[in-house]
Amino acid sequence: MSEQKMLDVSQDTNESSLPNLSFNPGEKIDYEYFLDCVHCGLCTQACPTYVMTGNENDSPRGRIYLMRAVTDGRVDLNQNVRRHLELCLDCRSCETACPSGVQYGRLIEPFRLEMEKEIDTERKTDDWFHKYILFGLFPYPKRLRKALSFAKIAQRLKLDSLVLATGLWKLLPARLGRMATLLPKIRKADGKLEHVMPAIGKRRARVALFTGCVQSEVFAQTNYATAHVLQQNGCDVVIPESQGCCGAIHYHTGSEAPAVAMAAQNIAAFDRDDIDAIIINVAGCGSMLKDYAHLWNDEESADARSGFASKVKDVHEFLDELGFIPPKAPLDVKVTYHDACHLAHAQKVTQQPRNLIRQIPGVELIDLLESDMCCGAAGTYNLTETDMADQLSQRKLGNIRDTGASIVLTANSGCLMQIDRERRVQDESVRVMHPMDLIYCAYTHQSPYDYC
Ligand code: SF4
Ligand code: SF4
């Protein structure tokens, strides 16, 4: 990109204003990561925020330029710059598109983490929503269970549909109302996860299941289904009790110390000598678990951290490698598949879920246009950047509708909630499921339409 174009990139970012030299959120970033970007722009069309706004500052190239300019002291970290960086979904689609191997996550994640520490500016994580909901409730399954007991009663009385249909949720504080509409129908699990669940048939592996925080309460049945699918594939499934939240909620909203503490707890919780793999069925958590080593700058216990990461496998990745034993009963459904960003772009797991789905007898898998474009969920993005999140979920649902599929599959709790919300808002009949739930239906001879 020419220098003139570079200057255009920062035209609404006050490049000429005096930088705040006392604060540099990029100073801890390895500068080589910036230099990897050759400004070719081949990533821009893969970037959801650029596609929606058409603003170069909302593109990967523009954001890399801004972060580097702030780091160099050429641009002030003013509100405009912050907005362009905050609007990034951290979906990592740009990493998949980039021919130069730019590790965009290594730039935006630490940069935003430091940006949150700037004491002169009001920190968005200091508000009640971050303190009591995102940080105080979501990572703690027992607290969440209590809070959800009211939601379950409301769902039984069908008050949730009423609140959404009448727009009553808009009377609640904005993000609380949003959260209420995102909550899917909570399905009681078909059984309890035991400490050890033995393989069905010939034993082929011993694995531990990471159950997550929100996942373990809102999608308890998906966890149960995942364990059952693993058992059907000859795996002993162990559920370590002392595991906890992966830390992604804190980490991606700039709160580093609690994220590191959660990572340390999880590294200690899994007896890696006793298992072949640590299995995860949520893309966002899986990406975080595989990336634990980068939370620490020191070399201390590096082996333990990389040893942990090397055992973490997305459930589809693991079963595809192991050799999937498909269910025998046909389902007779047309489905499509949405790639969760943190599975497709961060973990490069794209074919394995499709391989498993295609092996379910009677299932027709239809390609989804822009399947790997973010649906707007992006962790907690859909609670804080609602306009962009809505635009992206509307675009996603339109593409899903065009496939004619009756079920859309996706392997991330955030995507499940975001797409399900959009289809309820638009009163679409398409069902939204995790692939493990569909496979479980086939093993247990249940109709997916009665299941969800
Ligand atoms: S991130 Fe990669 S694709 Fe995008 S401008 Fe830089 S080098 Fe080109
Ligand atoms: S992470 Fe996603 S939203 Fe952010 S710059 Fe890359 S492609 Fe765009």
C-alpha cells in the first residue's frame, strides 16, 4: 500500500494530533508481528466489519496500520482509534485469508488487553455489566444455575417468547435485555455426566471432557450428547471435577489476571498422563485452551503448558482422526453447516465436522454461502456491539434460508445462541443444533425436530 493510502487510512484518526507518549499499548508486542503485514489488502474482503462498513480503518490492514502507528507514537490512541479496534470481532478470518501468514490475533488481543489498562480513559470493563454479569456470573456454573432457574420457569410459561415477540425486553437495561433474548430454550440433559463414563464396545481411547461454564448450564444436553458420542466411538470419558471456565470471557475483554488464574486451574485439573486427549465441543473455549501457553511471558513451567495444549482436541477433530464409527439409523434431514470463527480460523478445523456429518445415514449436507463469515456472536461481542452483531446475524440467516436446509449446525455456544436468536426474531422455522446433538439423535433413534 502506498504511503498516501496509509495516510488516508488514518484520516479520521487524528494522526497529526499529539500522541500520549506516556501510554503505549503496543510496547509489549513483538514488533516482527507488525512487519509481517505487507499491506497487500488481500484480507479485506474476508473481514466482516470491513464488508459491512466499507471503512479501511475497520479492515485488518487498517487496524494493523493503526496499532503500529500508535505503537510508533505517530497516532494518538483517541476515541476514534479505539472504536475501530473495539469493533473488531477477533474472528481471525483475516488470518485464514492472509497469504503472508500474519498472526493478527497476536496483535489485536494483547493490544486491546493493554488498551483496557489505560487509566486516563474510562475502562469499559469497570461497568456493572462486566463486573456482575460477564465476570461475576458467566464463569461460575453454580451461580449461573441459580440465575437460570428463573429463566427456566419463564420458558415453561412461554414468557420468553412473549417478551421477544412484544419487544418487552427493550424495557430492560440494554445489555440485560439483549441477554434475555439470546437465551435459547434450555433443554434438560438426558442423563448426568459421571466422573467416568465407560466406552461402549471395544475401547479405543481414554479422553477427558472439558465441560465449560456457560456451556455446562445452558447446553448441558450438548455436553451429555458429546460424552455419549465419544462412548459410542469406543472412548472412556473422564470428567475432572476441578476444571473451570477457560478464561476466554476475561481474556477477550481485557482482564488478564483472572484469565491466567483460570488457565492455571485447568492445567492442574487434567491428569494428562491418564488420558489420550482433552476434548472440547465449544470453538471459543477450544481456541483459548490451545493457546494457553501465550498467557505467560516467562519460561517457567513451559513444558506443562505446551503439554496441556498439545492434548486439547476439538471433538470433531478428534473423532475424525480416531476414525468415526457412524450411527446406523438414518435421520432423513437436510442440514447446512456454519463454521464458528474460532474453529475454522483460529483452529483450522473445517473439514472434520463436515466429514462426520456426511457419515450420518440419511443426512444431506448443503453448502452454506459465506459459511466461515462471523455470525456476530464473537464471544461477548453480541452483548456489547449490538448493531454490528445484528447486521451480521441477519446476513447469516439470509444465507441459511437460501440453502433450504431445515437444520443449521454449528459447533460453538455463542453461534448457537446468536443464530437461534435471529431465527426467533425473524420467526424462521429452521432449527439450530450442535453437530454432536445431531449425531446423538441418530445413535439414540430420536427425531432432531422433537429434540430441539
Ligand atoms: S494482513 Fe496479510 S492479507 Fe492483510 S494486508 Fe497484511 S499481509 Fe496483506
Ligand atoms: S479478526 Fe475479523 S473483524 Fe477483526 S480484522 Fe480480522 S477479519 Fe476483521
